[in-house]
Amino acid sequence: MSIIRQQILILNIADPNLESQTVAWALYDGAKAENEPQMTTGDSDVPPYPNVLAAMRDGWNVLQVPALPHYFSGHEHESNHLPYEYVLERKVVIDE
């Protein structure tokens, strides 16, 4: 019997260009069995994709694009969250 499961990929990139470099990422794989470990932060030095466009070419669908950050005068150089976060998903078929 085949079942369709969802995978979620979160890519943070250097700037809003979909071809800019991936700087942080997370992968949540609903196709893995419960006893299989999910990705954990820092478990790889190499991102799963170099950029969002490469992930799209591999079958990932973009679900959410980032809102452009608002920088207030005098606060342009303060650290905050990573502003260019893209959420992607794809469906995979697994046999049970």
C-alpha cells in the first residue's frame, strides 16, 4: 500500500534573490519512520541545497516567502533573526 507523506524544508538565504546562498536550514521529514532520527541543528556543514531555486528544481514547492525586513534609522546594523526565510514542501510516496 502506498501512502503520501509531506516533507518540510526551511531555507534561510543571504538575500531575497532565490539564487543567493543558503546560510541556515532545517528539514522535517514526515516520510521517515517514528524511530528514525530527524535532522538536528548543526548536524551537517553542507546545506541540502545551495539555494531556493535549486530546491525548486528538485521538486520542492515554495509555501512561504519572507516579508522584507524593515530597518529603522540608527538600527541598520543590529542583529536579529535571519530575514530571508523560505518554507518549502514536497510530497513523497512511501510503501508500507
